[in-house]
Amino acid sequence: MTVEKTCTWNHRQATSDDLKHFVALINAYAQYHYGANRMSEGEMSSAFDKEGERQRRDMEVWFDERQEMQAFVGLWNCQWPAGWDVWLDAAIHPDMQDAGPLWDGLLAWSEMQASKLIQPKESASGIVCGSRVLSSDPVAQSVYRSRGYQRGITETLMRADLASNRLEKPVWPEGIACRTLDLETDLEAYAIALDESFQEEAGYIPLAHDEAIRERREEFESFGEYYEPELWLVAVDGKKIVGSVGSFLNHGGDKERSYLYHVFVLPAWRGRGIATALLRKSFQLVHRRGCRFAELHVNSQNETGALELYRGVGMRPIWHQHLYEKVLPPVEV
């Protein structure tokens, strides 16, 4: 395996042998900035399985002269925001002093690799490289800006404390029923409804129905053992899926945390309390499984009333992250 030298740090491609140290670094960074682990070894191990290899373009670890891991960066295929060609995911150990030069080295290497590995979309002027940067990390933000990245939307992590809040029963509007998602019979309708529901989101690019179905099928396959059918709900009007929410347990390796995913209601059915009922039902389900917290990310500039919806069911903002992006010219190799 090739080990390259960048400034005073060595770096090489990550392998599954790095898993334990990799997760420790990620969680040290997360604990320092927002007081909770980001992921477990089980969750991270998926990056090295067959499905993870399909999504991962490259992943490098940086270590010092003592061979201690100090940073990582991963380049991933990106489904959202739709305008991104590649997602750059990076972190530096919080004990690192004067982290600015290392951040600069991480980004320089990542941009070079992305330009080599990613083919720009037809008629595009270059490759759109995007990254999520915590608002509590001013050093990283400064380096991104100095390298020409433009700040876009802000995402907020919302959390409901299910132990301290009274869990209200869901109230379903007239004509609306709730059941679990059946992937064998519901996948096509679910995929099309999900795609339609996010058309008002920033960066939305409409998908052909067959493409939307293919993406959702691959996504559910990638969940592996973390997908539990009884935690995925759909709201139906007759036979039509009009809303949904899914839940993952053991978020960040913490048995008290759950994560809500793909919360949506079709535009024509909004304003009737369907999303509120779905969330309250999900809270009940994960609380029965031992979770104290339910969390999700939301676009802070969402114009569909999402922030008010989540606050209305007792969720509160925990931290914010900014989306930065830069157009990279492709490199001929």
C-alpha cells in the first residue's frame, strides 16, 4: 500500500483494519463539537462492504510521525443535494494544534482526487464538490472559504427527548390510515411519492420514475441490518401512499438514540396533521424499543414549514452545519 507524504503528515488509503481508530477519531471530533457520538463501528463497517465500496470513491487516513491517526477524508457518490457530483467528508482530531494547514492539505488532496475520479455531468463546466462543515468549527470554515468554497444552505440537527416529553397519541385525519411499509408491494409507489414530495427542496432535480425506484431499492439494500420494517410507516389515503417516516435504532452506537429518515407528506395532503401523526407514532415505536432521543436533520431554510412542524412535536435544535461547494475543473489523466 502506497503511503504518501503531505507536509508533516503521512496518508494512505483506509482499510477495514483502520475501523476502530477511524470511528474513535470521528466520534472524538463529534463529541468535541456537539457532545454526542456520530457513529458506531457497525455503522462505519458498511463503508468497507460491497455496497459501501459502490458508494465510496476514495477514503484516506492521515497520521503523524508516531503513526497515530489524526485525520480522515472520504469521497462519496452523492444523492443529495442533487447538484453535487461528490461529497467530501472530513474530520481532524480535536486535540490537533494549529489544524488549519492540515485542513488545507486534506482539501487539496481531495480536490485533486475528485477531479481525477469523477466525470462531470454533460454540459457541466466542471465537477461540483460539496462538504458539510459544522458551524462550531471556525477553523475548517475559514479554510474552505480560502480555497474558494461557497457557503449554501444550513442544516440543523433536531432532537426530541422522549423521556422528558409526554408522548401524545397520534391523531389521524379523516380518511387517512397508517401501516408499515411493505417493500415487496410498496416500493414503486413509495419511491415516486418520496421524489414528488421533495420537489420544493433546494437543489431538487426531478427523476424519471424508473430512476427514482432504482435509487430507493439500492438505498434500502444499503441499510442492511439497520433496516427494521416495523419502524417504517406510511400514511395512506385509500391505497395511495401520501406520507411516510422511517426510523433507525442505535444511532451513533447509542442505544438511547434513534434517527428519523425520509419524513415526507405529498404537497396536496399537507396542512392536515399527517406529518405530526407520523412523527408521534414513530416516537411511540422507538420509545418502546428503549430509545430516549429521536433525531433528524432538516434544511434550516426549508420553506414547507418543517422547522415549525418539528418544534410542534417537541424537537429542539442541537447543532448546525453549513453546506459548502466548489466547482472543480476535471483533470485529464
